[in-house]
Amino acid sequence: MGWNWIGIITSDDDYGQLGSKNLRRDLFLVGGCIDFIETVPKSSSKSKYLKIIEVVKRSTVNVIVIYVSKKTLVPVMEEFAMNNITGKVWIISDPCTVSQEVFKREMLETINGTIGLAHHTTEIVGFLNFLYEMHPSRSPDDIFTRLFWEKAFSCKWGNNNGSIIIQQSVKSTEIRVCTGDEKVKELDASLFDIYTFVLISRTYNAAYAIMNALYNLYSCQNLSGPFSNGSCANLSDLKSWQFLHYVKSVKFKTKAGEEVFFDMNGDPPVVFDILNQHISSNGTLKCLKVGNVDSRFPAGKETVINDNAIKWNGAFSGEELMSEINRLQNDIYDNYSPAVLGDKMDTLYENIQNYEKRLQVTKVPRSVCSESCSPGFRKSARKGQPVCCFDCIVCSEGEFTNHTDSSVCMKCPEDQWSNSVHNKCVPRIIEFLSYSDPLGIAITVVSIFCSSVTVSILYLFIKYRETPIVRANNRALSYFLLFSIMLCFLCALIFIGSPVTATCMLRQVIFSIVFSFCIACVFAKTITVVIAFSATKPNSKLKIWFGPRTPICLVVFSSLIQILIGIAWLSTSPPFVEHNTKSRKDKIIIECNEGSIIMFYLMLGYLGILASISFIVAFLARKLPDSFNEAKYITFSMLAFTCVWISFVPAYLSAMGTYLVAVEIFAILSSSAGLLGCIFAPKCYIIMLRPEMNTREYLKGKL
């Protein structure tokens, strides 16, 4: 029934104390818990009864075992009835041993639905006819038959010849003499239930066991006997232990089909009937077999219970309730005038509501200290309370339970995570910056567009390579710078897609080398402007550095340092693919672990140094006489570049997952766009829209 939380009421005698002690022991072995154990004193004690009643009222148990002797049972149930304690499942050793006459009418609802165990009995074939044909004349020497006759028919036998000496009436003090014409068949069946006579059934089986043992004993043949050297028992000198041997080994079936045998300890099989006391709305009491316990059945199937056949305490069948409601309704219409009918109908409706409540008590009552913890929760014991009392705690993130009453939550595998109700693990979502993601698509479009613009500007510079604005300040450096900016835009694409070992190892190195080459070109252009104007002064020592090789050497040397840093990085602690399961609880973020974070910031630091030097030199040279004032533009480009990468560091440290990659890509694209816009946008404007400014005469006029 799922009950593990019960109360016990015992009598203050050996039956109650020893029985409840064994019950406690067995309950603990199977994980049951006891809320209270109360002892009913031998002498009636009103105060003790009230104490027991208060304990029962306060308790949350719905199942109470009454382990008391029969003489104590009635006073206890009377007290419960007087205090209107209903809705409990009373379990008694045998709920049908106390006759209906003993209980008062007001007690019937309290004891209704009582459940108990009784020794198993079966119908004895032929016993019914034997009982009906029983008569003292057939067994004149059997005094028990005569006593039964007097008790059953409320009469007294006369003298030995059966003559009548006194008459008796049931309603007077006269004694009626037994005539012998009485019919056993006409007796009230409640006087003796031939199907549930426990002692008769057991005596019947015992007699047949003795008969089978005697038959086997007399059928023994020498050299095939069970004793030493195959001997049989000596019939003239039969020993008790020899006869006991045959009794223990009997095995037969009764005419009703019941199998009788004894186990190795000489005990019969444990067979009990589970009885349920039914009381109808009119007070009729009967016992119904609702199950059985049979040790002869396979393990786990010894107990069979028909839940639907059980009537629980306070419950009546639908037919009984409708009958009671109809009776009340007819009584009102037949006996009351229309003037008072309204008030009586209100009473009828109240009774109907009460009956409906009683009808609802048809499902198995729950008797647990704590309801079972459903999947997704674990049990947490309550301090100082029995093990049946616990709280249900929801499993933590990443943990689950898939069955009820779990004591611990299990962790999900690394590639899985618990669902919202924590009753199973589901695969984590694989996340990376994909080309199919909206962000990935946007970055790809911007990168390709910006690189296309850069290629267009490069084509424009090549087309107008002989014009003063292109030739000024080393057009070869302009070509290299535009090519490197194009590569900067394109290297952002390496950061998109599912990371693999190759892309993780190369993307930061390629990015750092390309940007170093780009900044080196900017630095070379700045130095070229400074040297060009300084070398024109008399006795200037910078004349020796003025030439076409100086910018190329600066670009190669500056880029070579970054290449060496990248080689050292890949040789010592290269980046690798990592499955990040900690940043997001329900996702696995595939990302690149930079390996050595020192080398990563060393690479960024070198870029910062190059950009800072270029910015300082360009800032100092911004007021030099230049028709196109390239130093000013380089200053703005380096200022934008530096601001982007300074803001990149805190943003990079605070981002995670796909946003970590997006932050770096944004820094790459925005810094590249800053270089392209600040340095080349003014020149493109002049080439395309102000061609009159792109002449030698205009240039000489500005000098």
C-alpha cells in the first residue's frame, strides 16, 4: 500500500507488548517508521485514554495497528468513536472476531473498513451436510452435541428418555424443552460460519495429517524404510520420534484442493487471509476476504491484495449512499408540510454533501511522513526525525535523478546537462561563431566588403601611380600598406567557423604578423616624411638614411621581430582547441585556448609599441610643410588604432564564448578600417573628386 508511517496501540499484557516489540523490529528491517507507540492500561483510565486520543489527533499517520487483546479492543474503539476519530485505517489481528452485538451503533463508522489478518480457512467438503444432519440421537454419548443443541435452539433437554418436564417461552421465564424436532438447517447462519471456522479447518487438516502419517508408517517395507539400514518402525514398540518423522514428511491435498505439508523445521506454510470489515449504511456488518499472504508462492509474490475490494474507513459504496439519500428525501416529502419543507431541504443538502465526502474515500489512504521525492529531487533527512521523514531538495545544475526517492543526485557527463526539471541529462548545445550565425554572417559580409574597398583603392592608386599624390611619400609603401590592410580585413575570417588545431595555432600568429607588417609600413611612411624634410637642411646627418632602402629595411626588421615572437609561441606553448563547459551551463563552447597567455599579450604589446612609436613620430611631424600633410593623417590613424586596441584589452578579459572571438574580430576590423579611412580616404577624395589638386603646379604652390 506504500505505507511506511504508522502508529501502534498495544495492551499492557504479554500479547500486546511482545507482539508490538516483534512488529517494531520487523518494521525497522523493511524501512518502516513508527510515529508513536501507546499502551492501554489493564484497568480503565480515562486520563490515559484521553492522552492516547490526543496523540492520535496530533499525529499525521493514517494507519494505526491495534495490538491489543480482545477484551481491551472494545473500550479503546468506544473512546475513539466518542471523540469522532474517523478516516484512519485500523489494523487488527482479526477484525471479525468480535461480534456485531458487542459494538454500539455509534461505533460502527469508526470500525468500518478495519483490516486484519486471520488464519487461512477453506471450505471442508461434506462438512455442510454433516452439520445439517447432526442430531443428539445419532450420538447419544456425545455430550457436546447436546450442549450445542441447547445453545443453538435456546432449550433444555429433559430426563434421559427425553420427556418434557417444563415449558419455556423466549419472552418469559419459562424453560422450553428440546423436542429433537428442531432443524439445524433452519438456524441463523450467523450462529456459525461453516466457511471460516478456523479451529475446525485446522483440526480437519491435523486429523488428515495424522492419518497420512499412519498410512505411510504402516506401508513401510523393510530395507526400504527411512531409518538405519533401511529399517521400518516397530509397530509393537513404536517410538514417538519415529512417528514424528512420518508426520513431518506428509504431503497431501485436501478434497478442497489445499496442499498440506511441513517444512524442514516441522512448521506448516504461513498462510493468512486478509480480511476487511464492511459496514453498510443500515448497520449490517460482514467480513470480506480482500487478499491473502501465502509463503508457498515465489519470493515477492507472497502477498496478493485486491485494492478495489477494500472499503476504507468512513467510505460507503455509491449504491448505499444513493439509497440513504433517497430514504432521507422520501422521509422529508412524506412527513413534512410545504411550510417547513424549505428548511428540511437545506438539511437534506447538507447530508448529501456529507455523503459525497464519504464517497470520495475510495482510494488507498496515504500514510507517509513525507511524500516521495519525484525524479529531479533528492531526499534530505530531517534532523532528529525518523528516516521516513525528509525534505525533497531539487538537484543542482548539471545533476539529475531519474527515479523516485533518490538519496543523491548524479552528475551529468561532460557533454550533457540536466534539463529544466533535472530528471534526465540532455546533450549540450555545441556553440561556436559559425558562418551561419547572424553575427558570423555580418562579420563575413563586413570583412569581404572592406577588403573589396581596399582592393579598389589599391587599383585606383596603381591606375594613378604617376600622379603627384600617389608618388608623394613612397608609393611602394602605399601599395604594401594597402595590401597589408586587405590582409587584415581577411584574417578576421580565420576566427569564424568551428575551431580546429590548425586554425587555433595560426590565427593569432597570422593576425599579429599581418598587423605588424601593416603598422611597420605606417611607421616607415612616417619616418620617410621626417627624413625627407630633415635631410634638406644643410649639414644634416640624416642624408645618409635618405634613400629607397630605408623604408624597406624598417618594414622587414619590424615584421621580423613579430615573426620571431610567433615562432617562439608556437614552439613553447601553442594554442589548442578547448571544449569550454563552464562558461555556459547548457552549452559546450568550442574555442581556442591561447596556450601561453604571456606570449599572447607579448604579441599585443609589441603591436602597441609599434603603434605608439608611429603615433609619436607622426604627431611630432604633423606641422611639417606637406601639400597633402600625410603626417597629420597618420597621426589620426594611429590615434584610432591605439584607442581600439586599448579598449580591446578590458573587453577581451570580460567576454566569454563566442563573444570573446567577436570582440577580437571587431578590434581587427575597426582598427583596419581606421587605418584605411584616415590615411587613404583624403587621397581618394582628391583623386576622384578634386583632380585639380593632384598636379605638380598645385604641389609647388603649396610648398
